[in-house]
Amino acid sequence: MISPLSHVDPSAKIGKDVTIHPFAYIDADVEIGDGCEIKPYASILSGTRMGRNNKVYQGAIIGADPQDFRWKGEKTYCYIGDNNVIRENVIINRGISTAGGTRIGDGCFVFAETHIGHDSHIVGRCVLGNGVKIAGNVIVDECTILSSAAILHEGAHVGTWCMVKGGCRISGNVPPYVIVAHNPVAYYGVNATVMRHDGDFSESDIDDAAKAYRHIYQCSTSVFNALRRIEEDIPDTPLRRTIVDFIRGCDLKLCALPQMLD
């Protein structure tokens, strides 16, 4: 159902069983997949590529121009996957160059008044609380929760199965499976409750994650030495590899580290 009171540009590609409510705005060069619902006063702007079964609530703006002085008007894109819920007054910016683009994976729940900046990548199955602010070029890996009013600065990377508590300011790399809280941000333990409830993790997996992060955050040693201890003390499992690969991939630079020995 497409309301005659909505604006749908003739060039937009609209899939099957799409509902577009009165006063929604669908720009030129937009693709919306099957089964989506666009609520009143939502705007889907040029360069947006949206998958199937997404629901976009009132006042949301998808594919807004990037807020970056490096963007000079080039044709850029915003990619939204399948089965996402995007609540009221969310703003998602397009990328700043034709290659790449802003990407939201599948199965995310984005609460009201969240802002996702240019070229950021929300990998999938994430929950972004009310008023979360994500700058450009941020990565949020799968199954992570950002509580209300969390702020992620440009270039931050949050690993998989993390919990970032409300109001935290993240300016670096948060490794997988942890909880971080407070300002300045501090390590607050392993995200065990969510991992048990929603993930296919054994108690042994959760114990291994806790052991790994004791070496990093509670043993007063360098991250380099902590990684050596992790590889010696913890069996080689997919969970351990995820932790080690993330830390090496960010050149051992992590958020919330204590004062370390040289």
C-alpha cells in the first residue's frame, strides 16, 4: 500500500508488499525491498539501498547527506540490510565517497534519536539504544548492545558480543565479549549474561573469555605480554581466536587499559 499522500519519486524502485504511509518521502535513486514499512514523515533519501522487511518509524531520515567537509557532493550510498527496526527521528548518513558507504546489516534494532555517521558499519543483530551517537568510520561488530546515550568517536571499533553502558564515550577499540562502563571508560567484566541468554556459548567459553581479559586488564602487564599469556593458558578455540585476532588487528590499542608496566 502506497498512500497517495506520500511522495514517491517515479525513479524509486519499490518491492512487493511495501507499505508507505501518508507524508513519507521517498527520493529519487532509492531502492526499497519487499515487505518494508515506511511510517508517516519518514524520509528515505537518494542513494539508499534497503533490503527486505525493514520498518522505519516517524521522522527517521535514511541516507542523509554526510556531515563531513571532505564530501564535495559525490554520489554516495547508504546500505540497509533485512529485518531492521529503525525508530523515531533516527538519522543515518550516506558515505563520503562512491566506494564503500554506510552499512547497516541484518536484524538490528535502532532506538529513537540515534545518529549513525558516514561510512560506519553496524555489522548486524545489534541494539542501539535511545540517543546513541556514532561518528564516521565506526565499526560495531555483530550482537553488540550500545546503551542509551553512548557516544562512539570517529574510527572506533567495538567487537562482537559487547555491552557498552549508557553514556560511555568510546574513542578507541573495545575488544569482543566485554562490558565497558563509566567515563573515562573502564573494563567492567565479560558480557556473560547476554552470551548465555542469546548466544551459543558454553560455560567453558565464558570462563576462557574471563581468563583472557584478566590477563589484559587485571595483571598489570603490557598487551603484548598479555597476548602471549592468553595463547599459553587458553585452548585454541574460535572464541580465543576472535579475541586475539581483534587485538592484533587494532595494533594492541584498546580502550579502558589500566596503567601498564613497560
